Amino acid sequence: MAHNKNQNQAQTSYSPFTQPIRCIVKLGGAAITCKNELEKINEESLLKVSEQLRQAMIATSQKPPGMDWSKIPGESEICCKPEEFEDNYVSECSRFIVVHGAGSFGHFQASKSGVHKGQLDKPLVKGGFVATRISVTTLNLEIVRALAREGIPSVGMSPFSCGWITGERHISSADLSPVARAIDSGFTPVLHGDAVLDEIQGCTILSGDVIISHLAAYSKPKYVVFLTDVYGVYDRPPTEPDAILLKEIAVAEDGSWSVIKPKLQNSIEITVAAHDTTGGMKTKISEAAMIAKFGIDVYIVKAATTHSLKALNGDLRNSIPDDWLGTVVRSSG
Amino acid sequence: MAHNKNQNQAQTSYSPFTQPIRCIVKLGGAAITCKNELEKINEESLLKVSEQLRQAMIATSQKPPGMDWSKIPGESEICCKPEEFEDNYVSECSRFIVVHGAGSFGHFQASKSGVHKGQLDKPLVKGGFVATRISVTTLNLEIVRALAREGIPSVGMSPFSCGWITGERHISSADLSPVARAIDSGFTPVLHGDAVLDEIQGCTILSGDVIISHLAAYSKPKYVVFLTDVYGVYDRPPTEPDAILLKEIAVAEDGSWSVIKPKLQNSIEITVAAHDTTGGMKTKISEAAMIAKFGIDVYIVKAATTHSLKALNGDLRNSIPDDWLGTVVRSSG
């Protein structure tokens, strides 16, 4: 299996990460965009997510100066106050990597053209590849800007530009040194699900979840947080009245997983969103299990809540409060 | 000198470009943005430039279907017509690389913070680095979209994301394989002047002109076109009444250059724009001379004119019509 191959490589081959990463965060597409409206950011949620990331990453109580010095539409000048950046101002920022999904960006273009199925020689697929990248990089830019406004030194890094390529949809080659160098220089890389070249089928969609799994294998973060639009992983579609939140999932050495909390009587049914070209919750659990196998705790939690702030802070690493809502995926070993 | 070192490397070391590139085009910042207004694109000029690029790159008389399937503000649906992309529709596109400058994007942020001078440990420089990248990637996205609307399969590739790094402001490491792979897959990479990491001084601004010189050395294009906002290189600031357009510049083997046409009596004064952090016309001629030394013709020409279309088409390679306005820089050897 291609995944296992990647994992073994990760444990034996060269990693460009010189110092440990504290946390990899996935901003789920559903949490930061409006599901039912094409190419629309959920501004309120993105703002809260950015604020929580700043609180988790930057220790100062005061909000640091913003780093998005873009012109506001309608104004002729750019608002930037260099005097706010005093040399003795400490802007130490935790080593985080941010990866986001596409939500209502990119999926329309990808599914209209079938980019995930390859065949780049077809004009429609080539057009869809270009259109998908335009859509997801538009979202990436807005997320980088939102983080920068909070004082997080965010830098957009597209997997396609970084030269990441897949083979039958699994990552076959990804030079992580640009990402590692960006972190070593004090920046917060912001990657995203992207249209990429595929050695076998020409092209595909590389999901944010697969990117996180790959980054985690090489950078060994202390913990990984998936921010979603629901409280965690449920035993059935969370819209169903009797859906039960799975609070703890244990991952065995062979990668199989089982629900520890709460105790369940029936087997688990996993939801897959109909319009999600990269696979919904099922992909998420599989990738989370892959990460947990390395001994890295994974928290799947609703974005912009007190629960997500606890997860981002790393407060859950020792013990998980009873009133915490979310799903923990961790190694049973 | 670092430049000469790069050149020698280019001639001896591995190049990932498997097939020849037809043309590298520089979209000058001044030609595609409004000089006197911060972060404002010159939409009319960008449209004409994109149309001319399409005419030069795609042989069909009919305009191919657009590849920017973004939602237009105010509309709820995305306009995309998959039926326009018939499988028998031939979208063969010449192997071009596009590199653009920053114009009224990025320069403000870079000069306010001194990103070009390095010292990334200073909070202001770090903030300026983030702000500069936001500004130049905003422009990059709009250029990629303008080209895609013409049916050019454009893909944005940021030098920083691609892992390009400098040493004392000269390119010290740049993995060109993602760019080469994008071209081999039928795409048109769109790079840009960017804030990048520097091995010696921490960070700097990598100009579009230096990027072109580096790409030309490795990819050996048939010709290089610099699209600017004036008719070419003049003997003095082109705003002065007696400024003379230098029509032909010959480059000797040692990299020195001299004006062949017209015959001049006085020595040449080169203009350097006051607010250009990457050096104005002087950098342009030096970089053009560096490219011409490889036997590659360089055309410096006013964007969106009949003259620029001739240059982009490659019509000038055999002979240059007397009524053509622009500057040719080529090897005297």
C-alpha cells in the first residue's frame, strides 16, 4: 500500500526539519468557507480561527502589529505603522504549519472537469486544472491575509509550486526543504489542497488531509489539530438526531482503529460528503490514524469554539477534560 | 562575480528542461500596473498584453475557451461551459514562461520595511516580508487569471514557494524542475519578483529581471521579450525631450555592451527610477546583456503595441523592420 510505503520512508529517509514543529493545523474547508455559496469565505469564522491561532502561537497578551499592508478598496493610501514594530518588540511565534482545505473554492472547478481523475491531455481537464488552481490560490491568499492581520508571519506555499507530485494520487515526491526553511526563518507556512501533477494519471487533486499526513510523518509535530464545522467525528451523519460524538479513537500498530469512548453497541458508519472530490470524514479518520501511529495526538474539533482553543494551545496533551467536545485520535501503544 | 559564476554553472550543470523553451516574457511592473496609484492594475494594458500573448502562443484563429472559472462578484453561479472544451479541440500552446514585475504592488511594502536589505530578525523586516509577499502574490493571481481568461493554461509559481534562495542578493539555489515539469505538462508558468530568503543577509527582494536571466541560462529560450511602458531603452530618461531610442545593443563576449544603432556621439546615461528597490533600466540592460551572451536575442519593447506583438511572435529573429520601435540586445559574436 502506497501509504505504508510513505510511512516507512518517513522513518528512515532524510527530513529537512532541524527542530521540532509544535503543531500542524488543518483549517477545514467547511469551517472557513460558506458551504452553500460558491467561492465565499466565512469571514466571521476565519477571523475567530485566526485569533485563536494567534493566541496559541504568540505568547504576548497584546495583539502584535498586523502584517497585511494591502490597500483597502476605496482608499488611496496603505495603512502601515512601522513604529509599531519596535526592535525590542519580541514577536516570537511558535513553530506551526497551517494547511487548509478548499470548501466552496476549487471543488466546483475540479468536479466539472474531473481533474482528480487525471487525463491532462484532455482540454477540459487542463482547463479545469488551471481553474481549480486559481480558485484554491484565491482562498489561500485570503487565509494568509487573515493570519497576517493577526500578526502571524504567514507565507503562502502552494504544493504545486513547491513541486509536489503524486503517483496514483499518493504523494510520490515532495521536497519539504522550502517549508522547513520557511519555518526556520520564523515564518508560518500556509499550504492547501491543490491540483498537482501525477506521474501515472497526469494530474489529480491532492487533499489537505493527505498533505498533513505527509508533513506530520516528516516533521513529527507534537500534536495535530483538525478544525471542522462539527464537534468531531460521529458514529453517523451528525445531522441525524441520534448521532453520537466519538470522543476517543485508539489506533493500533497495524493502523486499524477502534472507538474507546463512548462505548458503542453497533458498528461505525462513516459519512462521505457527496460533493467532496477528496473524500469526506472517512479520509479524515484514515489520515488521522496514520498520524496517530507515529505517536502524535490528533484532535478533531469544531473551529472557533472554546474546545478548539484548548486543542490549539496543546492543553489536551496531558489530560482531556470531561466537558471537552471533540474527537481525540491517538496511538494505543 | 556571482553572476558570472551562475552563468558558468548554467553551461555545465544539469538542466531539467528537456525540450527547448520558445520564449521567456517579462511583463514589466510599469506596463501592467498604474504607476501613480498603489496596488492598482492597468486593466486595459493587461488585457491587451494577454491577448497578444495568446495570439503568439496559440495558433488557432478562434479564441480558445477561458480557464478562469471564478465567480464574478454579485453573481451566485460560476460561468463555465465544459462543452466548449471538445476532446478534438487542439489547444496546443507554445512553450512560454511568463515572469512579471511588481509595479505598484510590493514596492511600497518592501521599501517601508527594507526587506531588500535583509535582517529578518528585525520585526519590521519580517512584517514587511509577509506584507510584500501578500502584495506581489495578489498581483500574480490577477495576471494568472487574465491569461487564463484568454485560454492560456497559466499556473502561478512563486519563487519563494519554489524554494529559490539567494546569497548576497544573487540566486544561489533554485530548483527549476517544478517549472520544467509544468511546461512539459503543457502549462505556462507565471513567476514574479518576490521576497525570498537569503543565505547571507537573511532575506532580500529577488527581481523579475534576475529571475529571467537565471531561467534563460538554464532553459535556453529562442528569444526573450521585456514588455515595458516605454518604447525601449533610451540614451537618457525618456521623459527628456531629446531622448534617443537605442535600437540595437551589441554584447561582447566579456559581457560589455555598446550601442550599434543609432550611432551616438556622447556616452550613455542610464536612468534608475527612484522608487524601484530592484534597480531600474540599468539592471534591465545588465540582465539583458547577460542573456544575449548565450546567443539569445532580447527585445525590449513597449507593451500592447504592434511592436510588442512582432517581438512576441518571434518575427524579429531574422530581420528587424526599419519601422519597428524597440531595443534589440544581442550577441556581437
